[in-house]
Amino acid sequence: MSSLGDRGPGQPGGAPDGVEPELALVLYRALLEQLPEGVVVADAERKLVLVNRRAERLTGIRLTDRLGADVRDVLPLTGVDGRSYWATDDPWGGLRTRSGSPEQRLVLPGGRSVLVATRHVRSGAQRTLQWLVMTMRSTTVRDRIEAETAALVTTVAHELRSPLGAVRGFSHTLRNRWTQLRDDQKLWMVAAIEADAARLERQVAELLDISRIDAGRLVLNLRQVDLLAQLDAAIERMESAATDSGPFRVLSADSEVPLQADPDRLTQILSNLLENAVRHGGGPVTITVEQRSGSVRFDVSDDGPGIAPEHRALVFSRFWQARGRHGGNGLGLYVVHGLVRAHGGTIEVLDRADGATFRVTLPADGGPQASA
């Protein structure tokens, strides 16, 4: 059976200088077991010579029992198109300038799939392949990302369709029936178009924020702001935009509550929490503001049906919406959570028998960093 330890010192895969080949093989195997990826090594004769346990778990095959066998028989990998990986990629043939292949999804008999990348270790003037090193990863993370991306596309398409349809419908009516419409009807349609355009703008801004939060590229422009002034402005905008947006009650022992924050992002946090309370709550919305040692805390409470205990750990997840809730796209609280964390703060759902209370705690000095 071919072995990595059979190679001479200084050759690819050979034992390091001063180390016996048998000891080198033990060291190689010990090092491979510490890697998070699965590793499979085949030699120039296509024989399987080295594996780690992670590779066995990923493939579901007892690879250590097949050492010395043809790696193509041990791992009959196929692409997602059903064609044999070994026939299409052919690491031992083709161009000898190739140094490997990028990560791709490959399928094993039975439907198990893994993400595989290869590295070609070559030597000599002919660039002969000495070792084929395959690294493997689980497809779980990629599948989750792909599922979330598909869900995001579906949600965005659904959310954008309604306001776009309304804008198109009102515009069509105004263009074709302008002389037949009364002035108040025209103004109402223009106002509806403006409201739907603002809704589309908010949707796009939310999506951009999600992208920045997930990528860790959300930059904050911190400066001294008054939380109560920001809160009053957010409430005023909501009351002027809708007739069923209140009432709101603000409870604070102070006339000013200063803190270091990004004023636009703080407004976004406040607006999203207030809109969530109005949309899903009932009765008055109460905002309690309190200055603490080195931090500022505010609670947004409503008298609605509340959030079940089993759902409280999920409310800040992307696309989460409790059964029976109406409106929204399940992204607002996810964005709020990211913005609060970007400020170095925390947000939680308090345990209440009736209604829901979201508690936000922000450092008064703006936190340890200005970006997330």
C-alpha cells in the first residue's frame, strides 16, 4: 500500500528532515484530525493513502478501511448534473498547469452531498501529479444561506408587488382620466402614490441595512443626540401619517436624555419599534425612558396579545412573524436588533402576562465601536 511516509525527505508529502517516515505519517494523521474540514489524500497511482475522521463523517463511508484502494471507487462522486466528477475533472490527466479545482457541490450514492475542493501537488519537469488533496465541508451552511436568500427574494417580491401595483394603477388612472376626475380625487391619488413610493423606499433601505448588517459593514455616524427629542419626532411622524397610530404615552423623569448615537439609525430603531407596537399591539403604546449609570434604557410596551414564551427567542430572527399577526415582512425587528447591537446595546422581550414590551439598553457614550 502506498504511504505518505514512503516518500523521501524534501519530496512532496515526504517525511520532514530528521523524522522517520512512520513517525511522519502518525504526525500527519494527528494534524489532519485537528482540522474542521474533511481531508482525503490520493497518490499518483490514484490510491487512497490518508483520510481523517471528519471526511468519514461527511461522506458516511468507512474510508480508513479502504486505504490503498482506488479513490475513484471509494468515492464515486458525481456533479449535480449527474456526470462523474472523476471523468469530467480528471486530476491525473488534462492540463498539467492546473493547481487544483474550486469548491463545488458533489453527490455520493444515496444522495449525500458535500462541498469539495482539490489541490494538486505536482513535481518534476513534467509537472506530474504526486498527490491529490481533497478538502470537504458540509453543505448545511450553504443550504441555509441559499434557503434564506430564496426566502428573501420571495418576501421582497411579495412586499414590492403591492405598492408597485398601486403606483401603476393610480398613475394609469390619472393619465387616462385626468379631465374626468375632481381635484380632491386627483390629490388623493397623488397622496396614495407618494405613500406607496415612501413604502418602497423603506423596503429598499431595509434590504440594504440587512446586507450591511450581515456583512459587518454597517457604519454609524455617532454624535450627541437627545433621545426624547428623537422619540417625539418619530411619534409626530407616525401621527401625521396615519389616523390609527396611537395614542402614545412617553414616561420619563428627565426633560432631556442625552446619548451618543447615529441619529438616523436611532430614528429607525424607534420608528420600527413604534410601528411594530401599533401594528401588532392594542390600546395605547407606552414608552418608558430611564437614564442609568453609563447607559440609557427605554421600553416600548403595548396592550396587545403579547408574544408567547416559546416565540420570544425567535422575534429577532429574519422573516419571523407569529401566527395570526398581520402586516409587515418579518424584517423590521431583525433590522432593529442589528442596529441596536451596532450601537453596542442590547434588546430583549420582557416577560409579561399581557401585551409585549421590548427593552432597549444603549451605552450613553455610544459603545466601544462605531461600526458592526
